[in-house]
Amino acid sequence: MPGHEEAWFTYINSLSPVPRDWCEELYKLVVFKPYSKDEVFIQQGKPDQYEYFLMEGVCRSFLINTQQQEVTISFFTAVSFVSPSSIRTTNGNSRFSYQALTDITMGCIEVRSFLNLMMHISEIRAFRNAMLHQELLQKVEKEVSLVQHTPEERIQHFRKNFPTLEALIAHSFIASYLGISESELNQ
């Protein structure tokens, strides 16, 4: 399989088994787009009609709070999906902004095309359900951690789950994600 196709197939099957021929049908719909470090490729409140698969690099989702500060919601590392469109958008507009934290390559599929395939192929539907399930589990885990764990415990958990990110990205993004100050992270 040329290019990213093998990594794509392996990732999808790690979530939900999909026959190679159906995965190849889905892969035919993918358009690969490179984004440079620091580039915001999805903007909060702007139209967004794609499903995204991070093939290379690291990115984050974030919101602007009432004090006009960026708050990191999630990190994404290759190879993975970026929050499914049904969670990420309302009426076709993104609820969040997404930023490349390194140079990245994103595999993009129009939502309509993805949903059309999903309606006709039960394995693709099962994969989408697995994506939604994984997203929900990650969000619940983060919420529980913010409420029940000390800043030190959150830092240790982050380092266990994202062992290379501290060396790759700004510590301000990590501190924001963990709900702590940057000085607490650097202690």
C-alpha cells in the first residue's frame, strides 16, 4: 500500500476490523493536506465539512475562554482521528479551533462522502461508532482527572500517556490542557 495507506489501514483496524477492500474504498476519498507548525487549520465558529485523520505530527484542539485565553482541550498524535465531525461541529460550524503543533499531514474526507459510505457499509459504521466511543472515553477520563487528581497526578498521567510531547510542544499548551500553571508543570 503506497503512502499512508498501510498506517491508515492498521489504525482503522485497531479500533474496529474493516475488510481491506472497504478500507481502500474509504482511502480513495482521502485528500492529504500538509499544515505547518502553529497553523490553525480549523477555526471555531467557521464552516467545517470534513472528517480528519492525523497521519503525521501533533495537533491540538482549543477554545477561547471568557478572558480571551486559549484553553487546550485535546492533543492528537499520529496516527489517529481528530474528533469526529458529529462532536466537533454544530450546524456545519466548528465548535473548536485546531492547531498544528508540529508540521502535520492530515487526511481529510468530506463528511457527506464518509456518511454515505457508512450508511452502506456496516464495517465503516462500526468504525465510526468506535471513533465516537473512544472520543467519549477520552473526554470522560480528562474530566474525572481534572476533578479527582492533584496537579502532580495529572502531570504524571500526562507524561505516561504522551511521553514525547513535552519535548515537542510549548509547555503553555500542556499546562492549559492540565488546568495548571506553566510553573507547576516545570517544577
